[in-house]
Amino acid sequence: MQPVHALDPASAESLVADLGLPRFRADQLLAWVYRRRVADPRDMTDLPAAARDGLGTRLGGSAVHPARLEQSSDGTRKLALRLGDGELIESVLIPDRDRLTLCVSSQVGCAMGCTFCATARIGLKRHLRVEEIVGQVVLAQEAAARFEPEARALTNIVFMGMGEPLHNLDALLPAIDILTSPWGLGISSRRITVSTVGLVPEMRRLLESTKVSLAVSLGATTEEKRRELMPVTRKYSLAQLLEACRTLPLPRRKRITFEYTLLDGENDSDEDARRLVALLHGIRAKVNLIYWNPFPGADYVRVSQERTHGFQRVLLDHGIAASVRESRGPDIAAACGQLAGRAPKPTAPSPDCPV
Ligand code: SF4
């Protein structure tokens, strides 16, 4: 069986050719799958019955199945999704004024071991496949159409859910191709952001192959502190990471977003802020300050609003664009660093899941 949400023009054409169908049926098939979000060939009503039957024997359905939908008091929705092998991942829909952002997972768990992140506690179970990444977006579009006021469409996609997306680049790149192509979901690359802890060669490959935006999670301003908080620093030092950022093939007028999760007494002093200013010298950068969100077993302390704005002030005073990202969905463990696939493990999609 061929996974339906990994179809591209080449595989669709070879599929219809194998079934003895004319080439234009491939375009129809792609339009059904991505534009009309219909995964079951039996429902592709303008295809002849024989074509529907033939495709039905070759195409597998969606690779992600809704297990649970939770809604935060701030309107954020967390979708727990079950994969074919029973593993759970999470995607988060975040409404904000005229935007509806989907935070997408790229792995089951994560190998990077950042000490301030709940996903790290799971370790890496496996990479997501192309159809599991694209399937999350298709399912979220469906959920948005049903539940958002006036059936809003997704406006932005951020790869900031479970996993390090650049650790799974071989699936990420074809998935981005499907998300952005006119024959696929047709989402503008400008509205897609990939966040990384700083896998240096993969950052370059991403920007050479796509036009998406890059976010780098920085986490600390000294090698020593970053090694402690983000073990990836042992492989790519802070100095190497920043040097790479200076020479990346960034499109004109694009900036790299540096995410900085503030941890009380760890990385939140004015001295840290001044060091950050110096580190970013010569890089087209903006900084996103993030409140740390607690999870069971973690022993960090969330930084106060006052300290966060004090840190921000130092950056602004030195000409660095810096914003504070408000936590969204913390009451349903949907905020940054809290995703850990905690939904129960039924064997079939939960009957009370409304998606
Ligand atoms: S912050 Fe991102 S890269 Fe680090 S452990 Fe969590 S999911 Fe992995």
C-alpha cells in the first residue's frame, strides 16, 4: 500500500499508469488528497468506478488518527494523534488574532536531551515518516475547519512540536515540498518556520533546499551553560553554531529567529542579555524570549514577567529586535517544552474524539 499523504506528482503518475489510467487522473488524485482532503478513493466521486476500485487496492489511508482533542482556556487546541504502530504524537493549534498557527511534531520523542523540555524525557523512539508529518497538517486543517470560529484556515506552520526536525531531514524536506507545492497543500514557504537546536550541516541543507524560515534555539550565552542545558553543544559548539548562522544562505531581508527559554538563575541575568547582544553581532537576527513551562519531574523555576521584560529591555536598548512569546495552552500541557504524548493508549481512535 502506498501512503496517501506522501503522494507527489511522480508517484501519483506511476500509480495511475500502473492501473492503466490516463495521466490526467494523477492530477485529479492529488487534488482530491490535498485540496479536498479526501484520503479514501471510494469518495473521489469524479473518478470512474474502476479507477476508484483500483486506487482503493493501492492507497493506504491517513497515517495519523485522532486520539484526543483538548482545548485550553485560551483557545489553544492540542491534538493527540495515534500512529499506525500505536505511538502517540501531539500537534497544537494556536489561534492568535488573525493567525492560526499549527505546531507540528517531527519525531516520536527526541534524541537531543535539552534539560528544560518534557519531550527529551521520552528519548527518541523513532522519526516520523513523510505521510505522518503531512497527515498532521491535513488533520489539523480538518479540525480548524470544524472548530475554529468561521472555519478559519491555518495561516502558519511551525516545526516546534515533539522532536528535532533537522534530525529527520530526509522526511522533512519532502514533507515541506508537499506542504508548499501548488499540487500539494499550497502553503506559502514564508509561513513555515523550522526550529532547530543547531544541527549545523542540516541547517545549511534546509536553507539551500527550501525557502522556509529558520529558528534556532539558543538557550544560553556561554559554552559551559549551553553544554549543560543543551547537550547538542558537545557536537556543535555555540561558536560553531553562530559562525554558521553568519554564513547561511539567507534570502534577502530574512532574519534568523533566536529562541531563548529563560530559566530562573540559569540564563536570565542582565549579563547574559549583554553577552547575547555580543554573540548576535553580525547576524541578521531577532530574539524570541520564551517562558519556561513546568512539567512533572523538572526542577527549573519560571522567570518572572518583570525579569523577562528586564532581559528584553537590554536587548532592545542595544538595537536587537526582541519579543516575548506568551505561553499558550499551559493548562493542557500544550505550551513550549511540554509536549510528551501523554494521552491514554486506546487500541482504536477514541469514540469521543470529535475530530
Ligand atoms: S527542545 Fe526540541 S530539540 Fe530539545 S529535547 Fe525538546 S523537542 Fe528535542
